[in-house]
Amino acid sequence: MDLENILAIGGRPGLFELQAQTRGGIVAKSLVDGKRIVSSANNQISMLNEIQVYCIGKEVPLREVFEKMLIHESGAQASVKPKAPSDELEAYFFDVLEDYDEERVYPSDIKKIIQWYNVLVAQKKITLPKPKTDKELPPKKAKETPTSTKK
């Protein structure tokens, strides 16, 4: 799962894919409607691979949260709607990430994470990892038997 070029821009809905950096900001393409935008460095720009979620005693990268959501949802969109009541959002997030810090992760944060997850799944930017088959696994080395070369 590669979130390297995916970003969120404060004040703009949805997610964006970084196209280029300019002296005064960035050029990005919306993952929702495909429109290109120019954003100045004055806007709050967050790279998804740098975002972490507060858990009890640690912080979990957003990539790992998305992986757990993918497994929980079997690769489909989130079963709870982002506009659901706060208690439903918290119950869903607790199912996905048991040890998240309920005092520091607000329902608005959960709503945003679910919205981002749905956009990434719809655009096929994140998918369930394919299980490796026997053909894809590296071949096992056969044990070498010592050979003697007596003359």
C-alpha cells in the first residue's frame, strides 16, 4: 500500500495525488473528480503517509489503520457511513482498532479517516494484499549431501 503521493489539503474536500511541486506550493489532481488544482504553501497540506492515529501507549501509522480496515471490510467500502452518529463511528473504529485512544481521537477524526478510506478503495489506491501461492514463493533449497571424492 503506497500512500507516498496522496495528500489532504485543508479547506478542500477529498484526497489529492501530488503531481508536482512548485516554488510557492504544489500541483495536485483530485482523486474524487480528477480536476487539477494548484495549492499554495499557505494551505495546510498533509501527506497521508505521515499521519498517525493515537492509540494507548503508541501511535499507529494511518497506513496500518487502512490495512486493518481493508481486512475488516474484506476490501470493500466501509460498512458504516461517515455521516453516522458519533457512537456508531466510535463502535466501528473500536472494532477495527481496539486500542485507539478515545480521549484524543475524536468522532470528526474517525469520520475523516472513513471518508479517506472510501475514496482510496473506490480509486483502487489501496487493495487487499494478494495471498502468495506456491508458484510465487521462492523455491526451497535442497539440502546438499556431502560428497566424498576419495581416490
